[in-house]
Amino acid sequence: MSSINVRDGKLFFDFRYAGTRCREYTKLADTPVNRKRMQRVLEKLDAEIALGQFEYSRYFPGSHNATKFAATSTTPRAGKAQPATPLYRDFAETWYTENEPLWRRSHRATIRSTLDRHLVPEFGTRPVAEITKADCLAFRARLAKLPGRGGHETLSAKTINRVIQMHGQILGEAAERFDFVNPVDRIKRLKQPKVDIHPFSLGEVQTMIQAVRADYRNYLITRLFTGMRSGEINGLQWRYVDFERRQILVRETLVRGEKEYTKTDGSQREVSMSQPVYEALQAQHAITGDLAGFVFCNRKGEPVDLDNFTNRVWYPLLRYLDLEKRRPYQTRHTAATLWLASGENPEWVARQLGHANTEMLFKTYSRYVPNLTRSDGAAMERLLAANIQTASVPRTPLLGPAMDEHIPAANVASGDAA
């Protein structure tokens, strides 16, 4: 990545050209104005390198590198022979084969699908060194017009960024091996809209538990009050349930019907059982404990199928209760917001969710945290109420019923699940 750096108080350019790292020093002092001037030059320089129009001597006529690159240049330019490189489809297969052992099964399936649906059809017959930045930008523009999934009119910015990122990884590896400039390096990611979560209030949670099918009640309670991901709870086995310490050990996840390592190393964690979860799992143990396998399973010992649960239990339940349609994943957000609402330490909540730190927690749940830690303007309201005569405005709770409400044990410890 090209950059502006400083040495002995003087600024210099640091960039790659023709497979070589180049540093060009100036006499300019390290000031914001000088950095801004040099950054404009650097951006133009990078653009010309990507387009194959860069002439070293025009930017740095007194540099020894200008003489070095004057005779020959390995950067692709119009009218000059390109370095002999493999076709994109062939190198992409090499890249896939070499990296396959590093990926989880689900990730391999995603990579394979992206290659077959988007990248190989677009660039497959092109030598890797001949693919330009303009080609990549045109490809991205075409992706933005493709229909999306789940009724969305077009592909999301997140999906497009993922495709371009993978494309850049393939070309980046090829660029190192065949000594050319990766055209994706200077392409900025599309701005992705912030994900808006839709957790359930405590009152809605209580209603859902009371109304759900009896054979899924223990399952739903565990989802709502542990924040476990679908694959984690569907793949939960009795050997990972520690009733003595009241902990659920998250060690594996279920992906496409097969057990795998968790999403990340940080996802390996111990989730504390609240009393409702403890009682629900005790009740469930009386039903499936003798199977010595999955906690939530059918009579054959097969784990819960997410699609079956979503379409035959989850969505009908929301329709019956006249609740907004949302994915089962919102149970994870519900657990997080209820923990925060009860005043739990954010670091503890992050550990329960399997986050490495609280950064993701505050990013995702920022609008809930201030209100629930009482850093929500309440102190200012008390000051104004005591000193300024004005009509009072009632405040509306953010998460529904007051947090001193509780779910009766009879509703969460039912043993009639099948």
C-alpha cells in the first residue's frame, strides 16, 4: 500500500512499482499542508501505475530509479508485451486448492459459489496480468445491478465488497508470483449501511415462551437467554452442559448438518446459565439426556434443523402473536439487550456473546447501552425539573416492561417438551 512517511523530519513517498518497493525522499518538512500536497501527488501516481501510464522520470527525474526503469518496465502499458501469466480461471483454481485446508466447510462453499457464479464467468479467459482497475470497477458496477436474495432488488454492498475482496486476494497472490501490480489495491470498499437490530422486549419474550409449541419451549428459552448462535445451540451436546457450574461450554457449531469448529477462536466460551435456562435444560435432559448426543433433537437423535424450525415454528409463532417478522438470529440480540438492560458489565456480556472485546458490543448495541447505564440524560432532566418550570414529558421505556418483571418459573421450566 502506497503511503507518505517521514524520516529525520522530512517526508518521503513509499510505493511499489514494477514489483519493486520504491522510496523517494523530499526536503519537505512533516506538516499537514505538505502531507496533503504529497498525498495528491501520490494518488495521481498510483492511478497512473494501475492504468499502465506511469513514467518514473516524469515524477522523479533526478532519482537513480528513473534510470533503472527507463530501459525496461514490467508494468503493463499499451503497445508493450505483457508478462506471460496464467488465465484467471486456472490461477483461481490454484489459489483455491492451496487455501482450501485453511477454511471451514461453510466458508469453502461460499468461496466456491462466488468463484463459479461471479468471478470465473467474468475474468476466466483473461490472463491475470491483463486485468486492469477499470475492468474491476466495471465488474463491480455490473454486480450492483444483479438481483439480490430474499426479495432485495439488488445485491447488498456487503455482498459486493466480499466478491471484490476475494477477487483482490486472487490477483494479489498472482501479482506477487508474476510481478505485476494488483489492480484491486486502490479500489475503495462500498459503504455498508449500519445493521439495525430488532430485539424483543421482555414482555414479548414472556408472551413468546407461553405461546410456543411445547416441544420447542426449552429450545426457545435457551436461545432467548443465552445469546447463542443458531449453529451453536443446534449443535449443542450434553457433554458440553455443566449443570454443576451452571455453564454451557460452546465448543462446536453445526453447519449444513455437520459439526465444525466454532466461527472464531473467540467463539469458544462458557455461557452462564440463568435460572430459566437452568430449569429449561434440566427439563430437556429428562427428554433427550438418555440419547447422550444433541441436547435439542428429534426422536432419532438428529439435531434441530434450522430451516424447519424457522418455517414451521418460528414464523408461525410471530404471526400468531402479531409480532414483526424477523429472523431467529434476533434471539441473540435479545439476550444481549436484556443483559445490558439488567446492568450487567459490558465486558461480561461481550464474553457471553463470544466477542473478543467490547468494540463490537458497543457498535451493535450503542443505542441501548446509554439508556440502560443511566447515562441517558436522566440527570439533566432532574436538574431542569428542580429549577425550571415547564410541562413534564413522560419518558417511554426503550425495552418494554420494567426490568424488575420476571418470567414465572412455571412458564420456563415446563417439562412437556418432546
